[in-house]
Amino acid sequence: MARPLSVCKHFAHVNEQVVIEDMDLNVDKDGVVSVILDVRPYKRHQRRCPHCGKRCPGYDSMSASPRLWRALDCGGILLYLRHAPGRIQCPDHGVVTSAVPWAFHGSGFTKEFDLQVAWLAKYLPRSSIEKLMRIDWKTVGRCVERAQLHLDPDADKRRLDGLVNIGVDETSYRKGHKYMTVVVNHDTGEVVWVHENHGKSVFEKFFEDLSQEQRASIRCVSGDGARWIDDCIKQYVPHAIRCVDPFHVVQWAGDALDTMRTQIWQSLRVEARGIEKQIKNNDDPQEIRRLRAEQQVRELQATSIKHSAYTLGKGKENLTSFQSQRLALIAESQPALYKAYQLKEQLRIILKMPIDQDRYFLQKWYWRASHSRSQVIKDLARKIKRHQENIFNTIQNGLSNARIEAINNKIKLLVRRAYGFRNLQNMFAYVKLICSNVDIPLPNRPVVSLDRPVGR
Ligand SMILES: [Zn+2]
């Protein structure tokens, strides 16, 4: 028959690691039950440096005040390990608190707990994890970072080896006040490098982190149209091909369209206000009636344009019937804006075409856009002309726009999700872990994973 203490060790996943010296059962005032196991690591696990794992001479006696580590709940019962780790003197790392075999350095949880939280963070929404594991979101961030460091300790170096096609993008977080730069390996879909802020100096840091050999293997660098990307390529990887991601080009067209929409909306409001003044200075009741009607039309048009940002941003095939009607109204009342919408849609379709058709249709598109009466659209056309060869480079070198856009959206989503983490390192660890396809192990599973989960 298994002995109760040995069963308890299995509950806390510390078999072969500790001696259980005592145990305590507590029921708090809310009726929540917890079990505390007083443990002592086996001799071979004692006095180990948490950084290098070396056995070191003790510095303090073991009389330090005891600490608690939370293990995974056992049948809904809170489970803790209690131990008072002493300090040791490592020849390389100085005086440090000795490592304990059941937890990562600096963690108040067992290794299984940290890993399970990281696994859950991959799949579950924030509120579910908080409720299930009884921890807040900031703690989730710290668990994820520890799990990432443990599962992929050399990841940061390894990821920079053998890069061929890479993409750089800046993502905003903290409601657009702060930026981070993310470098992606297009061939694996992995995030290889993340850094706070954006711009030339940050991208330079990325290339500085690479060895000569690592730089030599890079073939394509894609991104938006920013000049600092060109500058960095010229300086560090002059042999590489500069690519512009087509989805960024469609974004430029979307932004231009939105600028135009705002301009039209504002000019309609100004017109309505002008009519208001005319009404005040007028005595003829018939004329006033006519002006009132005109003013009302302007105001209605202005409101409709104000609320059409979402409609104009969508492709025709994705519009709801209401949005289609709104678009039909715009086509009638604001032909210039409708034409700009059509140009945006055409551009989106052209950039999905094979390279030979691409050139032909983009040429035609450019002619139409550059002859637009709107300065915004003319500027857009000029910008696209300037980056034309870089756009073709992307298509010619087989960088799939859909894939680049998908990973870009995934990162943006992850960043938004990780926004509540306490610090940037937690956020970076989360983005890297989720994008890396590293398998996060769960406790008490067979070492060799089965093809199919075992069910009954
Ligand atoms: Zn050490």
C-alpha cells in the first residue's frame, strides 16, 4: 500500500526531490481549504546556485524565515510547499538564495504551476485563467516569462541563426502611446526579435545583435515604406532585397481614403454653418425655408459621411446590406469619395494578382490615381510609384502577403492581450512563446506523446 506521505509528494509533483517533515490543514474564514506541506529538499538538491546549478558552500544557516510556494490545486484544495531556503556563496554569482528543485528561480509557484498557466494563456481568455488558477493577470505575465525562459533558454540566440526572409513592423501598445518593433522570420512565422520603441536606432540594434554570418544569410527584408528600413538595409545588409508588404500598401490607400472622408465631412459642416449665417441675415420667409431645407441636407450628408469610416474600410464583398446602401448613397452624393473607394478596392485586388498582370494593372491604376482631382489621392499615387519596385520584389520573391498579414495581425492581437502584464519583458516573452510553437508540457503526461489523446 502506498504511504500517505509519498502520495502527498505526488500531489505536489515533488517525488524524488523532498522529504515531507510535517503538514498542516487550514480552513480560512470563507471556508476555503488549504494544505501546507513542510518540505526539505534531498541532500543532492540542497545548496545549489539558482543561476548555474553548481553546488556551493552555505553562507547563512537554514534559519531564514520560511517561504510558501503554491503548487497546482489538488481536487480544488489549495496546496502549498513551505521551506526556509538558506543563502549560498557561488564563486561566479556571489551570495544568493539557494535554488529549490520544485520552482524556477524567483517564483512563488511550483514549476508545474508556472507551465500550466503558460499553457492556459495560450488558449483561454484572461478572465477564465484568473478564475481557474486564482491569480491576477500580472501574475500570469510573470508565469509566462518564467515558462518561456525555461522551455526555450537559448531561443533568443537560436532564432537569429539562418534567417533568410525577415519582416519588420512596429506595433503600438498602451493605446497608441508606446511602440514596439517586432522582427519576424517569414519562413517559420516565428517572432525572432522584439524591442521597445521604433525607428532607425531600434532597427540598428537588431542588426548589431547579429553576427557577420547571420547578416550574410538574410535575403529579403520586408516592412512598410519607412525610410529608416532602407537606411538600415543599405548599412548592414546591402546584398538583401528590400520588400514592401502589400497589406501596408492597401493600408496607405485606406488611410488616404479616410483623410479624404474627414475632409469632406468637415467641409459639409462648414457649408451647413455658412447657410445658418445666411438664414440669420435673411428676412424673406420663403428664402429662409429654402435655406433651412438646404442646411438640413448638408447636415444629413455630413452625419452620413461621418459614420461611413467602417463601410469605406471594408471590401465590397464583406459589406452588410445596410453598408451597401450607405455606399450607394455615397456614390450618388460624393462621387469623388466613391472614386477613391474604388481605387482602394482595385489596388487590393491588383496586389493579389500574379506578377506579370500586377505590373500591367498597377500601371493603369497609377495613371487613374495620379489624374484624380483629390490631392490626397495624388500623393498616394506618388507614394506607391516610389515604392513600386519594392512591392514587386515582395511578390517576385514569393513572400506571401496573406501569411505576412496573418502573423502581423496575430502579433497585434497578442500585444493587445498582453497589455495588462506588469512589464515589457513579460509581454515580449508572451509574444515569443505563443509565436514559437514550443510545446508547453503539462504535468503527469506520458514522456512519449501519443498520436491521439486517450479517451474513454
Ligand atoms: Zn552560480
